[in-house]
Amino acid sequence: MYGVQRSMGRSCVVYNQILVLNAARGYSNVSSVLPKDKHQSVADFYSGKSVFITGSTGFLGKVYLEKILYSCPKLDKVYLLIRDKKGVSADKRVADLFDNPLFKRLKSNNPDFVKKVVLVPGDLRLPNLGLSPSDEQTLIDKVSVVYHAGATVRFHEPLPVAININYEATKKMLDLTKQMKNIEAFVYVSTAYAQGATKVLVETTYPAPAKVEDVYKFMEEHGHDDLEVKKFIGSHFSTYAFSKSLSESYIAKNHGNVPTVIIRPSAVTSMKDGPVKGWLDNWFGASGILFYINEGVIRVMHGDGNHTIDFIPVDYVSNLSIISALRAKESNEVQVYNCTTTSDNPLNWDTIYKQIKNEKKMTGKNKFPYVSTTYVNSKLALHLGTFFLQISPALLADLWLKIKRKDPKYVKIVSQAIAVRNAYDYFTSNTFIMRSDRTRQLHASLSPEDREQFQCDPTQINWPEYLKVNMNGIYKYLKPPKVM
């Protein structure tokens, strides 16, 4: 361990049924969980405390790190679990991290912030997280808040890999946290899509998707057989969601006396407010499909334009993660916060499409003549529409390029767009209601100053304005696919 400065109608019925079930479990009303009296400020809560972060080089982790260092200047230390990756040392990864434009505000306001950041070499995949004995003891002695966002977020990671990184590592993190002498909060980042076929998601824990022993037995026999894995995970759309669900249930049963919070973000999108509006750094999630719709490449999609899609700005997730630690000790139960929009500020695909079509002049970058997307409900219609509306025009366009002795490109572009669209099929062909009552009440319990500084109330998102910010961010901060 060493200082970074060294190297830099039906859904409502279902929802009511769930409320009845939760009442029987002692979860009748979120307002009973959150006290109404005034509390210390967020900055005061973190003053003098140290935070241990996993996933700090990821999209969400970067935003959390910048925000907590900027808004909680009296924080003692921030310990970052960092591993070497693809020949790049942990030192270099952290130095590159702070070269990101996201940290410009922090550097300007507090050039010495790096003195608070401590690099901890380790790896979620290794026994004991790959920690040295001395580093482990330092964390046990010094840390008050653990923020566990480290994970593999690839939807279809091989099941053994997803279980190792997302489930086993979470067990190890919780075991370490239980030893910490001054622990005040273990904040675990899950996903709002962890509960499979659950169409109305409330802010409580759910049963495990399978017995752990059955999972390991299955992996021994069929762990790398994609078809068998798909059958085994059932209603969970991916190994990612399945492993997160398994982790949630483990935490609920085994957190012991550790004050514990689970944050469930939906589809995380670009930064809404500060420090860099529209900032994002990867093509995961919704960025790809929005890009290809905007480019006029995706002409047919499986689903319904009236289906809701739950987007949430990355700064909302970060802000909620930070403020949730303040209330962690106020209940012996795991406190769950859905960082979602569908129940309080719904957005549907048709609204997105119309916004993109109306704002097309904003970019003027599409390689196809116009934006046009049709929604179909059957797979047969999807396949036929894909062939006639996407593949056939691309073949003809490439033929014309060959005649002109130019390199063909349109089939490659369309093929890539189809792959992105298919990966997002679960989100376009389903609709969910994700309650965020507890999240809104937590935010409302803050002082006016903290409510403004740590915005995470979904009702405050103006979709037309934000969708434009998000699309601008995609073009400004992400490199277009090579074939474009």
C-alpha cells in the first residue's frame, strides 16, 4: 500500500400484492425506516473518516471517487483496490485515471487531493482479494465506509467468471468488512435487473435465485455450455444479473452486525449535472443502441414503443451511494435503494425515438439517409424486418461502393448495430416498474444544500433536456466504432 501521489392496470395490481407480502415481512412502509429529524451534513458525516473503494477505475467508480473527494474535503483517506491489467501496472492505471477530464474540477479546487488517495494492490478474483497482510490490517484499522462497486458488467460473461468476480468477491469483501473496527456502512452496488422476471421491483431484498451448492454443481458439469447456462439462470436475462441476485441474497443473510446498504441502479447513462455534463467513458448499457438509432442504422427493434426504459444518470447513482451511508446504522436490516425512474418519471422508447428524430440536426453524422425505427412484437417480424430494412440496403450500398472501387463498409456497420440491438433486446421487449420511494425520501431528508449537491431524485430529470445532453456526450466522449 502506498500513496498515489507517488505516481498519480396489471402492474399496479402486482405492486399492491408485493406490498402485502412485504408488510408480512415487516417492510410495510419505507417512511417508517427513514427518520424525519434533521441530520448532520454529508460532508460532516465523512469528515475524518476513510473509505475503501472497489471498481474505482470503472464508469461509476470514477464518478463516485471524484464526487466524494470534491464534496467531502475533510475526508481522511480513500483506499482504492487496484489490480494490474493487461500489462498496465496499478500505478499507471491510477495515474491515467486522474488524467481524465472528469477530475479537472477537483484538481483546480484542491490540487493536493492525491495526498488523500492510497493505492491498495489487489484483485477481486484472488483469495483474500490479493491483499498483503499489512494492507489488510490497515484497512481493518482505518476504514469506516466500504463502497463495493467492483464487478464484471458484461451481460453474458461465462457463468464461472461472473460468479467468481461478482459473487465470490462480494463474500470476501463482506468478510473483510466484518473485521473493520470502525465500520459504519457497507455499500454494495447491484443492479435493478437482478431479480429476473420481477416486473414490479420494490426496495427490499428477495430470495436467492438458486441454492449456492446447486450453482457450483451445475458449473462443474455445464458451466461453459451457453445453452445449458441459459436454461439454468431462467428468467434472469444474463449471467451478470444472476450473479448479482445471488450476491444480494448472500448479503441479506450474512451481513451480521455490519450496517449494510444495497444500491440498485437501472441502465446507467451519462452525467446529467456536474462536473462534466454528458460525460461517459464506455459503450456499455444504452450508449450503443442510442448511437445506432441516431445514426439511422437501426431500422427495426423487437418490442413496443410504449414500453418504458429505465435510464438513470451516473451522477445520480454516485450521489445516492454517498448519502446512503449516512443512514446505514439506523436499521439492523439491509437497506435497499432503487436508483431508478420508471415509477416516478417514466420514459418510453417512442419518446426517445421522437426526440432523436427531432434533434437529428444536432449531430448530422449519420451514415444513412434518415432516422427511422419500427417496433415489432414477434421474432419473425424482427428477422424479416432486419433482412429487408437493414441487411438488404447495406448489401446494395456495399455493391455500389465496390463498383466505384471503394472499400465496402455498410454490412459491417449494420452487423455491428444488429449485435448491439440484440444485446439490448431484453430491455426493449419488456417493461418494468421500479419503485424508488425510499430513495426519494432519503434525498428529501437532507438539508437544502445537500439536496442540491447530491441530487438523486428521479422526478428532477427533464427528459428532453437530458436526452440531448446524453446524446451530445456520446458523440463528444466516446470514439465511434472503427467501422463508422
